[in-house]
Amino acid sequence: MNAGIIGTGHYVPEKVLTNLDMEKIVDTNDEWIRTRTGIEERRIAEDDMDTSDMAYLAAVEALKDANISAEELDMILVATVTPDTPFPSVSCMLQDKLGATRAAAMDLSAACSGFVYGVITAKQFIETNTYKNILVVGVEKLSKITDWTDRNTCVLFGDGAGAAVIGPVSEGKGILSFELGADGSGGKHLLQNEDYISMNGREVFKFAVRQMPESSVNVVEKAGFNKEDVDYLIPHQANIRIMEAAREKLGISQDKMACSVKRYGNTSAASIPIALSEEVKNGKIKTDDLVVLVGFGGGLTWGAIALRWGI
Ligand code: UT7
């Protein structure tokens, strides 16, 4: 029994904050943000829209895409570091909003790697024939833990949600290999300090430009393929320079890499599933494509997946 992605969905808030808007908030400028990060604008959720509300909108789209009802879900996994409340979990709130009465529900904390961790957790239940349909959501309302006076961090982040339904797929399709990792000794470089995100950008950058390319190549090789076989790369959307390092290591062209960081900034756990959902919908990812998902984040954590697209 192979596990694969059988439906995707995403939601981003309507409110756009451009780099020019950021210039009015902190001592920064559009040129610095664009050249250092690739970000041009980000989405910010209104006060009355919390993490579970964005998760719900992405989940509804993913269920529709997978052509299954909420009652058919066996489990809901939500990856987030910005839950509405510490408990009940966002996954339980989502279970109620969706009416997924049969589903077990839990949140998962692995920062920006959370979606990859969630998909791999879901895979275990499916491949052991324990569960059939599992909803995995990556969602963040980072704006509520952003220090809007700290130019080192506030220009980087945005809000949004991405979702995928994981289920059984035919032989040769679905998740072919994965890698998950953590290095708690680096936790001090990216954390929530009191109320806000605090980051040593240079240290996280050094870790990311080493880890993302390495993990991308590792999963391709573990799956028994060569770098040249990769059709599409979905890296965590944190910084275009880090994403480019992964792309160059795989030796693939720019048009084969998802790049939504420009429009949404870094949405942490939501960034990979948002990019995936967009690229599936705009036809960039096609049946039988070899796709690599790769992320890194606070913890420190990292994770990558090689999968053959299709059901
Ligand atoms: O999901 C994981 C989350 N985190 C990341 O992915 C972050 C990884 N790190 C990065 O993306 C980069 O390190 C940053 C984009 C955060 C920073 O880029 P950098 O090229 O590493 O810049 P830097 O930290 O070396 O800072 C260069 C200068 C500093 O000034 P001085 O000390 O050289 O005078 C900063 O104060 O840029 C200054 N600076 C800014 N200037 C204008 C920092 N933030 C800003 C800003 N606008 N927003």
C-alpha cells in the first residue's frame, strides 16, 4: 500500500502588505528586502481570522480536490507554531468546523518543516493499513507573533494555509522516500522569545543553505533516481537565495522550482503546501512527475520527500 497526495488546497488572506508598506513601519527598503530575500509582498490575516479559520478554508479545497467528504477522514494533522490557543488544538477545532466526526486529531510542532513531518506521519498510518484518508494542514498566522518593530524579522513573514489529503495510491506513485532530521542544539537561532519571533538570520541561513540541498539530493538517491530525473522542486519558501542553493545542487532549471516567496513571504509550515497546491492547479505539476518537497526551520528541523505525482 503506497501513500500519496490525493488532493491539495490553500488559502491566503486578501490583505497585502508590500515592501513599500514595510518602509513605513520599520527602517527598511524595497531593494534590501528584494535582493536579500526575494520577497516583494506578504499576506496578513485580519484580526477576526485566526489560524483555524485559514486551516478550514484550505482544508475544504483539499477535500473537494480529493473528492472525499469530511466524514471519510480518519485523521487530521495540523502543523503550526501559531495555534489559536495552546489547547484545544487547531486540529480539533478543524475537526469540528469540517464535521469530520470519525477523525482523530492532533497538532504537530516542527516549525517550517511541519508539513513534511505531517505528511510522513500520515504515510505511516496509511502504509500500515491503519487509516485510509488523512488530512495534513500547514498553517500559520505569523503576524500575531511578529515583532513589528524588528526589521530583522518583520519583513520576512506572512500568513496562510495549505492542505493535502494523504491516501492510498497505485504502485509506483506516491511517496518514494523521505528524510526527517533535527538538531536541537541550534534551537537558540530561531525561537519564540516571550511573545515574538527572534532569529539569528545568518546562523539559520548557513544551516539552510547546507541542509536544503543535501536533503533534496538524499531523497532523490534514496528513491533510486538521479538528480536529472527530478521534474519539480517545492522548497520551503523562506529566502530565494536558500531556494536557489537547493535548485542549483539538483541542477534543474528555474522554471522547475516553485517560487511563491515573492508574493507571500515566509509562511512557515504553510509555505510548502501553498506552493504545492498552486503548482498543481496551474498545471506545473503533472501526473508521473518526480517531485521533491524540502523544508527546514526552527528546532532546528528539516525534512524532504521524493514522490511520484498521481493516484
Ligand atoms: O523559515 C526559516 C526562517 N528563517 C530564515 O529562513 C532566515 C534565514 N536567513 C536569511 O534569510 C537572511 O540571513 C536574512 C534575510 C534574514 C538576512 O540577510 P543577510 O544577507 O544574512 O543579512 P545580514 O543579517 O548579514 O544583515 C546585513 C545588514 C545588517 O546591517 P549591518 O549590521 O551590516 O550594518 C542588518 O542590520 O542588513 C541589515 N538589515 C536590514 N536592512 C534593511 C537587516 N534587516 C534589514 C532590513 N532592512 N529589513
